[in-house]
Amino acid sequence: MLARAALTEYRQECLSYLARFCYTARVCFGACRNFWFASLGVPVRIAVLIPCFNEEAAVDAVVRSFLAALPEATIYVYDNNSTDRTPEAAAAAGAVVRRETRRGKGHVIQRMFADVDADVYVLVDGDDTYDAASAPAMIERLCAEQLDLVNGARVAASQSAYRPVHRFGNVLLSGLVRCIFGGTITDMMTGFKVFSRRFVKTFPGPASGFEIDTVLVVHALALEMPVAEVQAPYRERPAGSASKLRTVRDGFRVLWTIFRLMTEEHPVYFFGTLTILSAAASLYFAYPVAMDYMETGRFVQLPSALLAGGLMGLSVLFFAFGLILDLVFLSRREGKRLQYLSLSPPPSQ
Ligand SMILES: Nc1nc2c(ncn2[C@@H]2O[C@H](COP(=O)(O)OP(=O)(O)OP(=O)(O)O)[C@@H](O)[C@H]2O)c(=O)[nH]1
Ligand SMILES: [Mg+2]
């Protein structure tokens, strides 16, 4: 019996050593690979990812401009059952065209991140509103400073390029994200972002539509990844192409996503607020009951007393929920962080 227990313990110890060895070997391999690439001048593998839905009028110019700015890159256009000739136009311009059947920018980005293997990823809209010439400097910054995200904050090239409603909504939502999750990102909703491989391969991506931009930024902030923001010119869509964004509906979806992410990443904020609110309501109802009791020595307002007691119980419950969920999400975040640390940083060019 004793011998079997000792054997089990010995086996577990061996397995734990093996796991630690594999982890160290993986990290060393990544570092050696980067060093080797740099010393041999092996080019960094760059993938330009373009989600497209009915962008026939613009996709040709986007693909050609990115091929000119980044001749070594592979351009991927992911189409979502476009009803126009987007796939044909993209293929003719030199892109690798792939298809995702689930509609929505979020679904497409999840699919791109899963399928494409590269060292650096450039994500850009297929509507020809971003300047491909900014991409090399963004990639250089990512590699030189070993960042995980370089965010291309939009600077409107003309008055009509950046609609005032969108600008206002973006300022509001980006500010909210900075307040809750920290960081200094000022343009969360930009469609021009450069990512490291370790960002892409640790992104769980629970989003289907335009709220994906929020989830991307919060992923970087929650895992405390090094991030930078640069300014990128932003111009009008070409004639004949139309926006897919439904301002009010998508704005509320982003707001809901921020709320959901807050309850996931910082449950104490949410449940702490509920604890304080229900405790305050309980005291509000308890005060007259206590006053009556002190004057008459009896509980005159029984319903108020019951309500106050119930609300105080609820507040204790919310407090306990907050603490438990905080512990659960802390260990989940640690798991994600370890996964992130097991991948090597962007190769220095
Ligand atoms: N594959 C795919 N791409 C999409 C879908 N919805 C939007 N896109 C693409 O996502 C990019 C951004 O969409 P836009 O309509 O330009 O949205 P936006 O840039 O936030 O809004 P605007 O300021 O109006 O341009 C474009 O390249 C779209 O073609 C979709 O359902 N599937
Ligand atoms: Mg756009």
C-alpha cells in the first residue's frame, strides 16, 4: 500500500518535472528562433487580414496598396457570402481569398486568427479608408519594442471621412474602456491594428459582430500586454461602397459587451456596486423602523422591517458572489497569462 502511494507520488513528481521541462524548452526554442531569424536576416512572416462583406468597389485598391507597402506580406481576404464580386476582385488583385459562412466581422476575425500562421498580423478593413503606407512603421514599432498590439488611431483626412456621431460614440466608448480596464487607447473602434503572434494565438474571441474591436482591446489590457497607439490617416469610403455599421444597434452592442467584459474581468466592481446599493436601500427602510422601536419599544412597521432585513441579506449575498467570482476569474486570468507567456515575443527585425 505504502509502496503504491510512493510510486504514485514519484510518478506525479516526474510528470511535473516533464511539464516544466517542456515549458522551458518551448520558451528557449522561441528565443533561439528569434535570434536565428535576426542573425540570418530571415524575413518576418507578415499576414494582412482583411474582413470583407460586399466590398467590390474598394477591395481591389486595398489589396494592391498593401501589396505595394508590404511586398513580403501575404494578403488574406475573408469573405462572408458577399452578394457582389468581392471574392473575384480580391483574387484578381493578388489576395488569398477564403470564406467564412457565419456572418459578422467578429466571426470572420476569429476564423482568420485560427487559420493563419504568421509572426505579425495586420488587420485592416476592406473599405479603402485606411492608409497602407502607415503599416510598415506600425510593424517596425511592434517588432522594435516587442509589443503585442499597435493601434492605428484614426486622424480624418477630410471633414466627411469620420462621421461626427461615430467620432462621439468612439470617444465615449473608448473613454469607458479606459476607465474600467485602464490603458491609454483613445480609438478603440479603429479597423487598423497590428498584432503579435502571441496576441493572436491567445485570443479566445467571443464576439460575432463589430463588438470584436472592444474584445480585442480588452484582451490586451486584461493580460497586461505591452501596447502602443499611433496616428493613422483615415479617409472616406470610395463611391459605390456602403458602410455595414448600424450606428445605434452596434453602439448598444458595444456598450453591452463592455458591461459583460466588466462583470467577467472585474466582478468585484459589479457585485460591489450591487452590495452597496442593496445595503443603502436596506438602511433606508430600516431607519424609520429603528426610530419607532426606540420610541415605542415595538416593531410598528413590520413590512418595512422585513424588507430591510431581506435587502441586507441580499447585499451579503452579492458581496459573497463578488468575492467568489473574483477568485474564479483571477485563476482564469492566470491561466491565460501563462498561455501568453509560453509564446515568444515578436521577432526583432
Ligand atoms: N467578412 C465580413 N466582413 C464584414 C462584415 N461586416 C463588416 N465587415 C467588414 O468589416 C470592415 C468594417 O466594416 P465597415 O462597414 O467599414 O464598418 P466601420 O469601418 O466600423 O464603419 P464606417 O465608419 O462606416 O466605415 C469592412 O471591411 C467590412 O467589409 C461581415 O459580416 N463579414
Ligand atoms: Mg470602415
